[in-house]
Amino acid sequence: MDTKAFKRNLNQSQNYYRKGFGHQEEVAGVLNTEYQSSLIQTIRDRNYQLQEGNVTIHLAESFGFCWGVERAVAMAYETRQHFPTEPIWITNEIIHNPSVNQRLREMNVHFIEVDADNQKDFSGVGKGDVVILPAFGASVSEMQLLDEKGCIIVDTTCPWVSKVWNSVEKHKKRNYTSIIHGKYKHEETVATSSFADKYLVVLNLAQAQYVADYILHGGDKAEFLEKFKNAHSEGFDPDRDLDQIGIANQTTMLKSETEQIGKLFERTMLQKYGPTELNQHFMSFNTICDATQERQDAMFELVDKDLSLMVVIGGYNSSNTTHLQEIAVEYNIPSYHIDSADRIDVENNRIEHKPLEKDLEITENWLPEGPIAVGVTSGASTPDKVVEAAIAKILMLKNAPAIV
């Protein structure tokens, strides 16, 4: 399928919207009321630090809603305002934040159901229904299906994600295999890979090193395909499809690892083909999201402070939030990943949180006695109000009421 031509035709359709509906000012007021926080603004104004009693809160200098997320949420609100009575669906969570998605449900926005085989059920979507594509996009097959059904499509895909798609299109044009640094089940990576002809998804540097070794020395093809089961294009052959490669990424992955993977494959192709033929076998574009990079850079600055512990706030299925927690863990700082302030039990001084690559667990007496310094950050899908609620509970636990 000519995905570039399909997108071009879709962009010209009268049923396709990507720039909102002209209700920005009205929606901005609603969003400010529902998601902004006077306490968070106070902390910003105090150089991202708040001292109350024996608690010092250190807030990351870049955290929370990014521009792409704000745009997606605003467009979803605008859509309901513009289509007050029409059925409205969304192909996935608008962003990875439970409170925002719950708010959309309260606005009678329906979420596409997923069956036991992890397949989306579009049977309830009819001609003329309004369907929102979330910030991390939708696959080509989903967009094609909705177009054929005669739906009104509201596309909130982040421009940074679209930038990655454009890179993958360039790989395809030159018959290169796209090596995508990401999580193969993640909605964004599913969408990105749908624009590719040949692709392979690598989760981390260790998997990338395995692929690089295979490129240089060969190996057991059956073992390779089993190792990357479900993470490659149909009919992928590592003995044939790794001689020309292009690098892409899920925009929420750890910036430093994406860069390492890109450099690893550049060195690998240089070693195999030499400097004169490198450009015939390797392509790379900078597709690291600015907001993701800024939040990770701010986290590295935060962990340099003398902290007692770290609280990372964001959806448990939020990739960019998880990578923020990884940084805290790397620096051996006790870290608690929560999706909302409801996870903090003030009365009993305990917290329900999600350690890296583990299920939810409860930690008793998580806030120590005496003076403490708490680092706080949040993923790009987390509203300031949610961060405010978590900080307020920390202060309550330490008998230091928050300034509002």
C-alpha cells in the first residue's frame, strides 16, 4: 500500500480534521480550570522549590503536560463542543493519564473496545460517527477502515510522531529496513511500523547489540526470529533484510539509549561496508521529541540534588514516565511511581506504587521521620492538578500544610 498517498488523500478529505474547530479560547478556559494548579505555579515562581516545615519539595524544571499532549486534549474537548450530540469515539486513550481519560468518558466519549486477542472492535462505529485519533497516532489500517466507514476523523497525532513517520517513509522509498527503538506493543510503535515496508523493533541497547552482532557475524536465523517474535514485519529475513537499515524511534523512549543505538548501528554498518559505502547502507534522522528530551534532562538535574526520595507521577502505561523513573533508579534514589495522589494513604503513611517491571506493591512508612527532601516529576501526560494533589498529601503526612 502507498501509505504516503493514502495520508495525502486523507488530508484532503472533508471528513478529516487536524487543526481543531475554532473553539480554542473557550476550551483553554475549561482546561485551565480543570488541569492547572496555583500551588504548582507558586513552586515554579520559587525556583522550583518549596520549603514547608521539615519538608523540602524539589520540582523538576521540566515536567508534566507537553505541547503535543495539551494540543490533543484541547482538540478532544473541542470535538465534543463542535459535535454536541453526535456519537464520538476514540481509538485508544487520548493520552496515558487515567484522570484525563475518565474526564472524556464523563463527556460521553466512547473508547474502542479491545477483544481477548488484543484486537480493536470497530463494529459499533457507524457512518457519520466522529472518531478521535490519539496523540500517539493510529495505524494506517485503522485510518483506512475509518475512512471507508465514512467516519469524521479528528486527528490529534503529535507532530513529533508524524516526523518519525516521515522518516520511515524515507526508509521505505529506498528499500531500507526500519529499525525502530521502541516497545512493539505500544500504540505509537504500532502506528509507526504500519508506515514501514520492512521493520524490526528493538526494545533496548542489549537487543540492538544482538542485531548488530548478527549483521557482522551472522547467526541462527530461527533463534533471531524467535527472539523478535511479533516485533518485525511479515516475512522478515535477517539474512536478507539487514543490509540496508534506517533508524527510527518511539518518541517517548530514553533519549540517551536511542542515541546509543543509532551510533551502534552506524559503527556496525561502517565496519561491514566501509566509509565509502556507508551512505548506501545506513540512514538516520533526529526524531527524538524535544519535550521528552527536556523532561529527561530536567530529571538528570533533579537527581543531582541531595534527595531523600523521588516521586514520579504518571500513567503506569506511560513510556515517558517509566523512563523518568529509570533515571531515579539508576542513581539509587528510592523512587515511587504513582498514577495519582489516590495511591498515597495519609492516615497510615503508606503508598501503593509500581516499581520498574513489577506489579503494584504497597510500601509502609514510606516517608521517613525528620527533615526530608522530596524530588517530584511527572510524565508528559500528567496535569499539574494531579501533581498538586500528590504534593499536598506529602505535606499533610509531614504536618506541613500546602500553600495555595
